[in-house]
Amino acid sequence: MPKLIYIQDVWEEYKIRFTIFDPLYEKGDQMFLSPNPDSGISNSLQMERTQYPEEWLMSKYGKPHQLWECVMTLHNQHGSSEG
């Protein structure tokens, strides 16, 4: 049976994934990534909790924990590898 696959081919963009672990997380907390005003990026990004706990945190904290995460898309303004 054939399956359909959607491919989104995006040129001239970079995606940067930010992940943060907060050992003091309490239910209902929110986290935002706020860029420096001089960076040229105008809006803050709301970070979301990852869906699954990260196993690699078990060696330090005794159990897996969820991370905060957001993805920022930056356009390559020069059309080269230097962006």
C-alpha cells in the first residue's frame, strides 16, 4: 500500500534549538527566551516542556527529567555558508 510523504525543503534558513533544564520546575511555570535588544531579533519565544524525560539527566539527578525547549528559525541573509 503506498504511503504519502510530505517533504518540506527549505533553503537559506538555519534552525537553532535551545534546550534548558530547570531543576526547580513547579507545575504551572512558564519559560521564555528573550533575545538581547541589539541582536536584531524582536520577539520573545515561549519555551515548551519536552514530551519525554531525558535519560542522560539520570546520572546527575537520580531520575530522568523533562527539558524546556524552543526552536528559532533564522534566515540566511547573504545566501552563503556565512549567513
